[in-house]
Amino acid sequence: MSKADKYKEYFTDKFLMGPNSVRVLAEMLEKSPVDESLRILDLGCGKGLTSLFLARETKANQIFTADLWIGATENYEQFKKWDVDNIVIPIHSDANDLPFANEFFDVVVSIDSFHYFANQNGFFEEKILPLVKKGGKVIIAMPGLKKEIHGCEPELILEWLNGEESEYEFYHSREWWHSVLRENKEYKIVEESDLDCFDIAWQDWFDSNHPYAVRDAEYFQKGVNKYLSLIGFVIEKSL
Ligand SMILES: C[S@@+](CC[C@H](N)C(=O)[O-])C[C@H]1O[C@@H](n2cnc3c(N)ncnc32)[C@H](O)[C@@H]1O
């Protein structure tokens, strides 16, 4: 059984909010293991599935979770049920204004959320990087495009992204994200890839039958998947 499969009972509309974040995080941690007792920030943690995975599958001794749409109390109640509330600390916060000290975290993880707040030049350096210790790392994965389509969109993907809650401005290619992350001597992108778990992560989401998942599945059947990817980056902060 894969590490992600151990969490199958939670792959439901109660916890999933998009392509399965547990599958995505499991693949990212295979590429870039977190093996020591570290302090982690799970940024944009949603309903806390990735925080549960980090608590059980890494040696982290403190995991702060920060999310905007989901309240700290809701996540705290769930962390107690999962018996991880001794190490997972839920915070309700906007990534634009995170309430943490500089160089507080060994690792920042952001799964299926970075695209909502970090899609502009300078955001990463100004808002995220300062929170990471020298020598620490940032693990990012999110849905995106195989190639930039902005300005020359095929109608199908435009229709999908401009649904009830428009996601048009958040979906970009790996090359686009690479340039927006703006590597410099303070930090390097040490790993970047299109993730292998694309099919299964989206299929888990469709199987949840969440109303948004039903709509996404319809558009996948029509062919939007051929424009899409799951994009992963690992960034290391220099010593
Ligand atoms: C699609 S959900 C994914 C949640 C979770 N990471 C997962 O994969 O299950 C996107 C998450 O990004 C978070 N988010 C969006 N904008 C944010 C912001 N400005 N600051 C913090 N979190 C944000 C939302 O609160 C939401 O939980």
C-alpha cells in the first residue's frame, strides 16, 4: 500500500477541495524528503488533510497550518479527532499577512493553494521566503497548465476556468511560475516537475462527488485535461 492509500477513508467531499492533496504531497515528499524533527508551515492547508499526512508521515515536531477559507476552530476540532492536535497548530490567516517571525520555519509546504495568492512577481520573496530558515526549503505543488494559454485560450478551457468562481488568473504553466518565483542568490529552485499522480489525484476528486468535482469531471470528459498539469517546485534558501 502506498503512503497516500493509508488515508483513503478521508478521500471524500468532507475533506477534499480539489485534486487529491495527499497524493500530491506524498509524491513531493518522495522527491524531497522531510526526515528530521522540524518546524513546518502547511500554507493554505484547507481542511487539514496534508497536515495530518505531515504529522504522521514525517518526523516534524511542530506543524503550523494557515488557511483563509477554513477557520482555525473547524480544523482544531478535526485535529483533535485525528489525535494530532499536540503537534498541529491551526491558524486562520491570509498568506498576504502571515503572523510568524522571520526564519521561524525549517520547511514551508503549500499544496493546491499557492496559485491563489502567489501569482505575482515579488510575492514569494517578500511574503514567504523571509519566514524560512537559512538552509530551509519550500515545497509547492498546484494545478496549472502544460503551456501558457493566456491571450490565446482554447474556448473549452476558458469556459471551464471562467465558471461560477473564476479561476482564470490562477492557472499558469511551469515556465510561467518559474519566472514569477524569480530565483536569485538567496534561493534556488532545486526541483521542478509535472507530477505523475495527475490522473489518480484528479480521479479521487471526481469520485468524491463534490458538486465542483462533478463539474470538473464533465470538463475532463470534454478534454480540458489535455491542457492541464500538476506542477511541483522545491526551493532551497541559501545558507
Ligand atoms: C483548493 S483549496 C486546497 C486546500 C488544501 N491545500 C487541499 O489541497 O486540500 C485552496 C486553499 O487555498 C487557501 N487560500 C486561498 N487564498 C489564500 C490566502 N490568501 N491565504 C491563505 N490561504 C489561502 C484556501 O483557504 C483554500 O483552503
